[in-house]
Amino acid sequence: MQTKSVNSDSGIKLFFYNSDSEISEIPNTEIVDFLFNHLEQYGDPKHHIEASIHYALSKDEGKGGFVLTSRVKNKIVGAVVVNETGMKGFIPENILVYIAVDASQRGKGIGKSLMKEALSKAHGAVALHVEPDNPARKLYENLGFTHKYLEMRYQPEDLK
């Protein structure tokens, strides 16, 4: 596991996990619970969050990515999950699946630090989905994200 101090004055530390990390050092349950609780109305069921983390940390061919957590006094205050898509060019190489910051820690630059670190760790282009009313949209735009397409999805009834 690699650790990086993001802001030593406030005691914030950033932790990076990928397929090279030892499984025993990855706090999967803690990360899943954090994201489930702090994604609020923009979240997904725990099993979807867990699946994205397993995909990111997988050593299987065609899978991969990474997870970043930000901690203050050993407590997660922010987390990011990035999955590699296995594509290039017309579909970005990475998709930022989840990012959340503890509501009590927002406005302190944690989200921006996590995003900058995620973008520096990702190899290639990064896509993300954001709801039009999500306040984090402004952060993404300030970091250079643009809205290239309107996303449309079809989901069969048996998968809803």
C-alpha cells in the first residue's frame, strides 16, 4: 500500500490501493460502508459499490483500476473508485465510478485533492457520470471535465 500525505497541517492522509495491494491491507467493508452512507441521493446499493471496488482491485485480465481514501485521525473522510474500461479513444480508458466526501468535511479541499490525485493516477482519459443537480459538478468542470454527450440508457424490466 502506498500512502501520501496530502495536507500535513490538517492531518489528512491519502491512501492508494490497486491490484498490487495486499488484500489484507484493503479496508473493503469500511470503504463500501463509507461510500454507501456518504453518496447520499447519488448512491447505489452496497453490492454495486462492492462490485466496483472488486473490479478496480482485480488482478484478472481486462479489469483493474484503483481506490483512493482520504483519512483524518484514521477515519475515512473521502473515497474514490476508478475502474479501467479496457477501451481507448472513443471510450475513455477509465471511469470514475464513485467519489464521496463526509458532509462534515466538505469545503476543506478533500474532494479536490482526491480528484487531482485520481486524475494523476489514471492512465489515459477519465469519464464520470454526474447528475445535473449535483453540487460536485462545478468541481469537475473546474478540473477540466466537459459534457461531451447526453447519456441515455436502456435497462430491461428484469434488471430494474
